[in-house]
Amino acid sequence: MLEEQQKRAIQKAYSAFLASNQLTARPGQKQMIAEIARALGDINTDSEGRRVGDLSVTVIEAGTGTGKTVGYVLPAVVMAQAADKRLVIATATVTLQEQVINKDLPDIMAKTGLEFSYTLAKGRGRYACLSKLDRLLQEEEASESLLDMFAEQGFTLTNDRSSRELYQKMLEAFSASTWGGDRDSWPDALDDAQWRTITTDHAQCSGRRCSYFRNCPFYQARAELEDADVVVANHDLVLADLALGGGAILPEPQDTIYVFDEGHHLPDKAIDHFTCQSRVRGTASWLEKAGRNLHKTLSQHSLPGSLGELLERIGPEFERLVNDLGHTRQMLHTLASFEPKTQFTSQGEMQVAYYRFPQGVVPDELRQQAERLKVGFSKCSGMLEKMAKVLDEAMDDGVPGIDSWQAEQLYPEIKAMQVRLENHFQLWLTYTQKDPEGEPPSARWLKWSDGPFGEELEVFSSPIMSAMTLWQTLWNPAYGAIVTSATLAALGSFGRFRMRSGVPNESRCVVVPSPFLHQEAATLVIPAMASDPRNAEEHTGEIIEMLPELFGDQPRGVLVLFSSRRQMKDTHFGLDPQWQESILLQDDYSRQELLKQHRQRIDDGNMSILFGLASLAEGIDLPGHYCEHVIIAKIPFAVPDDPVEAALSEWLEAQGRNPFMEITVPDAAIRLIQACGRLLRTEQDRGRITIMDRRLVTARYGQMIMNSLPPFARIIEPTPALVAR
């Protein structure tokens, strides 16, 4: 139970925060604080402070303006300190992560009287590996090295003159203590390929055996993490830590209270994290190159005993895998019927086609071939694991004939190869297994593409729901957990989130009130339109006709959101040049630069119109004049050919359920709420939302979506052409 001492500490901190900022208490924020304090106070523990019994996750939907960060930090910090636990705050976006660590936590500490330490946790991929950096600088020629073995098809790990100059500059900055070794603090933009070359992962890192261990940027950051009361991370890092058993990077789950902000992303993030994929042609090419490099290593170095023997034996095994992958590629082209379609990406057009195995069931012929690949990848992975073990011992000078420096150079490369082979093993393992009866099946599908690097065939496998995975890795072992977001309930129910996230049945789900007076602050308009949004050409044409009037003639910020890149580009192309000059197209700039230019135009007294896709429909903050009108092209239904969504719908249909009403409509409602949420960012904001989709008023499901939106003042313009589903 919540003890009086803890209750007083939370109340005192909240009162001090309000007084310091000259604010009045917000009902939703007060309710959020009380719900979290009560939930964490109700956790049963044994004499050693460990949780006993089932965990009850607290799920809180708190709209924009509630002040969520204060709402969860105050009670969670007090309760974590009282229970001698650590607090991990996980966000889905870098923007919110930076806001929490750089603005919110310092402000809360300064104005509440609470005392706690905090730090930012980032994965190894955000830090430079000094060992790799030094080794690259020692290479005099940009020749093929072991590092080349880790290039994905279409990417080239580069060690040209410009890269070496960059790496030298980095090493000098690190030595002079003017750079901490992390990507985010490097002053200039970095090419992904250049950065990937100097990073490492959990498998490649030799840890304390590395000669650079004491100065390692990652381990220096981790030392700070181990002492912090509050750790700010992202969803992906938490999931990666949990996949390693928990406690590998972040605190042990049983000693942690987790807060997942932007928690509506968590189920999909978990699915992505456990998705397996393999490029058939690219993998064969990589194996051929890896075999050549291993042979080159063997010819250049006298490697004694089992290490030299394993290097000699693995080459033929790689060749067998290359042949098996060739047969697999031919088989997949025979089994699957591909109908290529043009896909518009930020890099241009490409031909893409998908083929999904119904119910996730693969033909026996493919299952047998997958068995051969599984065995082959397992065998090669095992051989590399033995090599890594020998090199591990050699780093301690435990293997005659191999000096520790040589072992230190080879170890990360051999481990990286092993991990990559293990990932391919996991993919093909899923193609040999049958899904348990009664459980949601895995989605298994193929993707054919003909892009700038030639034709490629990719093989995928993915869970269609993350409920069981999250229960096993997170909800069950954690000491406590809070999930919050502006959009967790769909169509007035938390059923969708419960099903996808696997939160325990006894978990409490609540909606706290927003401080915004939506009906006074904004108007939602459904304009008179004759076109059916499912007819892309007609709908786009009508949008082009109507937009100039919707833009108006007063300088202000406008955000136009599209569900497809093609419609966005076609609309932009169809507008008069005078309007095109005022439009900033998402594909033309980075997100940061796009928003910077938009704000600058408004500050200069000019109109600025943002054309964007789903990534601009949430997570951006454009208060006041920066966004006074949000125009949404149509209801943001999911892409109909998404293989995971299609497999989930198929499974629900097999159970006699309606996937359109259970999945498609609730998901669209949440996306639409997020998009509408771009308009009102402060209690002083005013503006208009225009949704150019008559199905909101003509279709039954549209009316359900409409009723789930915030209570804006509504204007539904009459039209003679009724559009129903």
C-alpha cells in the first residue's frame, strides 16, 4: 500500500513544481500521478524487496497538454527510491528522448526538491569502437580486408582518403577530450557507411581484454549508467536488453520500474525486433567474399592448431551454402507468383512484389530446403564459435603461436561473422517449424525487388503479435511497469492494446482528461467532395482543386498529411508553381531541416506549407502560428499488402472474427487521432482540421472513427455525392 511518507513526498514535490512555474494543477496530471503512485505502492514484495505475485501494468492514456513527463516522473522517482529500485524511462522517438534528458528531468530536479541522478542510455551502435578506428587508420591501402565481409548488398564499407581523414580527426578529437566518442555529439553530419565501419556490437566486443577498454566510449557511458537512479532509453534498446536476458546493458528487470512513453509503439516495436530476414543473393555474395578473405587470412598468417584447421575446413562449408542458396532462389521463384508493382520511395521508383504463404504454412519442398540451410548455417556458426573461443583464450596469451594483439584483431571479425550466420540460422529454423495449434502463427513471406543494386529476393519470418513475447521478457520479470501515450484506447476501448501488448488481464487501464477545450480551440471540417478516396486519381484531382482555397491568403503554418507518397508527389506536381514555392516536401529534406526551414519561413512572416507522410503525423511539435491548419488527405488505413497485418487478419478470420473492425478500423482511428493532435500543442493554440474523406460521415465505421476524435467543433459540409464503403 502507498505509505503516508511516500504520499507526502509526492504531494510536496508536485506543489513545489507548480509554485515554481506559477501553474495551477491540471486534473489529468493529478489523476495520473495518483494512479501511478497507487499502482507502484500496491506491488507485493518479499523480505528482500523482490516482487511476488503477478505484475499489474498500469496503462494511462493522457492527451497532449496533460504534462505526461511530470505526471510519471514525480511518483515513479519517489516510489522507486522507496523500494530501492531503478527507473528506466523509454521513449519511441529521439525527439522525446532528448526532451526528457535535456529539459524535463533537469527542470523537475530544480523545481521539486527531489534528488536523483539520471543519464542517457544508448546502444553500442551510437559509439565509436577505438580498436576499429585505430585499425582502420593503420591500413595504408583501401584494399579488401576482413571488414569488407560485413558489407550488406548495396552498401560499401569505405576506407578511402576522405574516410581516413575523418577517422584521424575523430581520434585526435577523442584524445584531446573534445569529443566523447558518440555519434550524436560529433559536430558534422556522418555518412551511415562511414560510421558503421567504426562501430561494434555485443558479440564483436572483446570487453576487458581489449587494449582500449579503459578509454572505451561505450563502457565509460555504461559506468555512468550503473550509478544512475533514472535511465532514459528508447524502446529498441530496452527490447534488445530484454532479448539478451535483461541486465546486459540496462538494470536487471526485477530491480527496475519501467515507464514506456509513446507506449502505443511498443507492440509493433517488439514485432520488428523479433522479425527475421535474409537476402538470398546478397547472402550468397557475402559468403563467397567471406570465404576468400578467410583463405587470405590463412595464407598470410601462420595459425596453429585447431584455429588453422577450422579455417581450412570452413571454406568448403561456405561453398556448399552458396550452392544451396542458389537452389533456394530458383525454388522460391518457382513456388511464388510475383506481380511487381512500382513503389515510390525517398530514393525514387523501384519495382517490388510480395508473396505471403497462407496461414504461414510453407510447402514441404521448401521446408526440406530450409532444413538443409538451417543445418549448414548452424554448422558454420558452430565452427566460427570454436574459432572465437580460441581467439578469446589467445587474448589472455593462452594459445601458443598466436599473440594477443593478433587475436584482438581477428576476434571481433570472427564473432561478427558468427552472429550473422546465427541470424540466418534463426530465419531458416522458422521455415522448418510448424506453429503450435491454437496460437497465432508466424507470418512468412517473400519480397522481390529490382532496385539500383539489381534483382534481389528476401525471405522473412515474423510473429504477428508480440503479446506472448512481451509477457515472457518484460511483464513477467519486471518489478513494475507503466505504459502511457496520447493514443492507447481505440474507439473507446483498450481491447486492441491489450490484445497486441499482452499486458496482464488485471492491469488497470485509464484515460485521464486533457486540459484543452477542444470545442473552443479548433474546428473539424469535412468538406463537400464528390470523389471516392479509394479512387486515387479522382481523389487526388479533387484535392488539387480544393487546396488553394483551403490554404487561404494569410501567412500561417499549414500541415498537409498524406497516406501515400505517390499521392503526395502527384498533388504537389499538380498545384500551380506559386503554391509549390510555399511547400516544403518531406522527401526533400531531413526531418530536422524540414521543420527548421518551416519555422524560419513563419518567423519571416511568410506562409509555409508542409507536405508529409505518417512520420510527420506524430512526434512533431509546431505550436502557435507554426501550425494553424492541419489538412488530412484521407483516413490513414494501413497499407493493405503489409504481410504481418495480412497474416493477422487471416488468423482472425479463421476464428470467425472481423479483422476490419477489430484491427483495421481501430488502427486507423489511432493514426487519425495522432494526426489531429498536431494542431493543438498548447492551451493557447487555435486552428482548423480538414479531413478530405467523406467516408467519415457516410460509412458506419467512419462515424465510429469520427466519434473517437477529440470533441472539436464540427462542420460537415453537405454534398450530393454520398461515398460509402
